[in-house]
Amino acid sequence: MKSIRIQPVGPATFQIDVVCDCGANALANEKTGERSLRHEVVLGDVPEETHAILFCERCGKRYRLHPQWSHFHVSDEPATDGKE
Ligand SMILES: [Zn+2]
């Protein structure tokens, strides 16, 4: 990713905006399809299957928002060519 904006909105809640390598922002949440500058992350013991995956509709790159108890990770996620 090019940059990340992190806005605290509560003791364990953050709103995250990831700017893709291609320069696009307002990425889409892969599960809900919602495009937003404010993807919410709540810290805690979040099971992997519920991690948010942000998807760039312009170039197809994906980024994972991975909350843990005291912090969260934002990482590149492999492309899923052929995924339905
Ligand atoms: Zn992109």
C-alpha cells in the first residue's frame, strides 16, 4: 500500500483508509462490497475468517486488516484470480 490513514474513534476502535499502490483510495470491503474511506477495525481476538479484506477496484490489489488484542496489522493479500 502507498499509505494508511488511521483515525482513533474509540478506545479500541479505529477507522482505516488504505491508499493502494496504484493511488486509488476508498477501497472496497471484499465481503460487503462497501467502498469507504473509513473501514472500521475493532481490536480483539478476531478469528481469521472475519478479517476485513480491502479490494482495489482499479488494479485488483487486496489488503488485509487483521486486528489483534493490542494492535492491528495491515498486509498485502495475494491476488485471487479465478475466485468467483
Ligand atoms: Zn489499486
